[in-house]
Amino acid sequence: MELWNAYDKTFNKIANSSLVRGEEIPKGLFHLVCTIVVQHSDGSYLLTQRDENKKFGGMWELSAGGSALKDEKPIDCAKRELKEETGIITGEMTEILRTSSDETQSIYVVYLCKTDCLKNSVKLQAGETVSYKWLSKDAILELNEEILLFAPYRNRVKEFIQGLN
């Protein structure tokens, strides 16, 4: 059983309260999700393709990430998820956004990870991702939005990527 902390919409942890993965989140409560955008030192960005058996299977993501475990700090969650989903280990992460979604009852903390890892050293996590590629900002902006997922603001991917350096 995976436990999460419960938060209110403004990122305040609810004392003596836990959420359980897979169970319905009570109305008015949120859980923490950390998302990591990976930028290579050459300026390209890592995209991963979701496993077909997952929600939004087959779509490409401009991120790695997942839910924070109970009492896990956002930065620790981000580093753990990045390592689990890509094999990339880094100490350089910058928080670039905090937002919430009433629809998913999630608070998202988004990090930018700048890395100089070997591009072919990405290790995919079975059951999570099936492929990866490195693309320039311009190539990402040219992608068909129907195949690109970037929770929590799928419809704002291009606006988001244009703002990255």
C-alpha cells in the first residue's frame, strides 16, 4: 500500500491525514505530484513515451515524474522519480512552477533538470515508458498536440516550452 500526504489546494499539509494510492481522494484534498523536465547541455529536451497499458498510453511526455510518498519532500520525490523513470541521477534541479488541478486533485511541483548525461544512457522503467527521444525546442513546438502529454497542463505545452531557456 502506497501512502501519500494530504494537502489543501494552497500546498498546506493536512496534519494526521493520509491518502492511499488507488483510493478516492476526499473532496477538497490534494496529493503532491512532482514533474521533471530534462534539458541536455546541448539544449535538447528528453521526451518519454508512456506504456500502452497506462492512462494516456502511447503519448509522449516532456517530463518524468510521479506522486510523492508520505513525508517525502518535493525535491526528493523529483530526484527519485527521475532516477526510476530515466536512470538519470543529478543534483542540479530548479523548481520552475507550482500549480494545482481540481480535476486530478493534485498539486504539481515542476522542476527543470539540466544534465550532461550520455544521451543513450537513458534507462526506461518497465510498465511506465517504452521509448525515449531527445528533441530540440523547435522540434517539440512542431509536434502534433494530440500525441504530446505534459500533465497538468496538456493544452499549454507549447506555451510552456517556449518559456524555457
